[in-house]
Amino acid sequence: MLLWEEVLLDGLRMHHLNPLYKTNEIVLYLIRETNDNKNTWIREKTCIRKGVFCMNNKKVIVSRWKDLDKQSNSFGKTYEYDRYKFIKGEDGFKSNIAFLRLPPKKAAFPLHYHEYSEETFYIISGEGMLETKEGKQEVKTGDIIFFPTGSEGMHKLTNNSAVEDLLYIDFDTYVPLDITYYPGKDKIGIFGEHYTGVLRKTSAVDLYEGEEDN
């Protein structure tokens, strides 16, 4: 017997069939929305998500970047940044959008490239030194930069000024699992919904290690 569950959300009555189809890894929901006052369907969609209710965020969002939650990070003398997350893929969107502020002579991340996620920078203010596979070049206010997936899109952006901050927007395509490579370094990054970490490539283990007694 199939049972409906009901949740009120933003003035809409959300119904989802729980579950329409289920395995150990995937749950398939049929989601329907109705007006709070009228028992008529206004949207229907099918959603596949690993074990969680999947919500389709369909609304206009307006904010000021300084009002967003700030995440600060620093390491050594080279890396320091403030990141203000605006749109997050894990919230059901198809992209990640954030504002990043680099203090003078600082970078946010080492030279790297993404296996699955494309990336675009727009320089709001300041000037920077962009390192790519083709070498180094200066970028400044008003420049927009696109990075494809794979080694052709490797990049590192450093604030080139000794006195002014560098402020830019970072647009990423959201993927549930991305792999990041760091050229010339013995490390690899794995960023996903269920695991995030940077590992040494030389620390790989055999598939059957620890399975002798099983």
C-alpha cells in the first residue's frame, strides 16, 4: 500500500509518495504541490535522491553579499580568504555561487583543476595574478574568466595588490561528487554529499585490504 505524506512549505502543501521506488542507495519520490486553499495540483515532478526528501527550490533570491554567512580560512603566509556563500548546490540548486575576498598578496586555493565542475570568476574589484596551464597573466576589475573541466582548466588566483582587497564572484556548476587535482602535488581532493577530504595519492590501498577474514 502506498502512503502519502504531507508537509506545509512556503504556503504550499507538499505531498510526496514515500517511497515510489526504493533500494539501499536510491529513493524515488513523486512530488506534488497544491495551493493551501485549493485542492488542485500545480506542479508534479519526479526526484531521485539518496535517502532524503528532494525539494525543488523555485523562487527569486535577493541579498547583499555582506549579509551572507561568512566563512574565513587561512594557512601559512600565502593563503587567506573570506567566502560568502549565496547559492549552494546541496540545497537543491544546480549551481554554487559565492563571493570571495582575498587580502593583499593572498590566494584562496593552490593551483588545481576540477574533474566534473566548471567554474567562472567575475572580478568585482581589485587586481590579481591568474596562473593557468598557459602561464601567468594579470586580471582586474570587470574581467570574467571561465575554467573548463580537466587539466585545461587548472587555475590559481592571487591578489596582486599590496594594499587593496580582491573581491570576485565564483560560479560553479553543482555536481554531487567532484574530484580536484593539484598538479605537481601528491594529493587529490574528493568533494561530495557524503564525503569531503584531501588525500595523498600514494596512500592508496588495495581493494581487498582488511578483508582476509570476511
